[in-house]
Amino acid sequence: MSNSNKDTIKTKLWQALLKIPFGQTVSYSQLAKNMGMPKHTRYISSFLKENSLPISIPCHRVIRKSGEYGKFGLGKEFKVYLIEWESSFFNKKT
């Protein structure tokens, strides 16, 4: 695949990540479907580790279809913390 195709996919991926609402998660396969590339889940997920702005471009919101958190460039514990912190804004008891 040419570099321009890879750049196009990365741009599309970053845009798809920005559409994941705060406090919610999607699976890697759902993300690929959202991008119109349902048969390229692994290929798309390989680009997530290239995200140099993991908080601003929220790749931590992408999890495995099984519900497991999966890997994260800043560490799995930090990914779990971010997901739980974000979801806590919607699960507060009043």
C-alpha cells in the first residue's frame, strides 16, 4: 500500500476516533465498520499504536469485542483508568 493510501486511512481513523463520544467505547471491529472497512480490523488497529496524541485523539476508547480493554501505548492500567474516569461522569448517583 502506498504512503498516500496509508495517510488517507490514518486521517480517516483519527476522524473516526474523534467521533467516539466521551465516556463510551467501541470495539476494534465496530471502529473498522464505522470507517467502512469491516474486513480490515487488524490493519486499522495497527495504526492505533502510532497515535502520538492518545488523550486528544482518544484511542483508549477502543476495546476488544469481548469487552477486554486490550493494549494501550501509555499502559493498560492508564487505559482502564481513563475509561473508568470518563464513564464515572455518567454513572454518578445523585
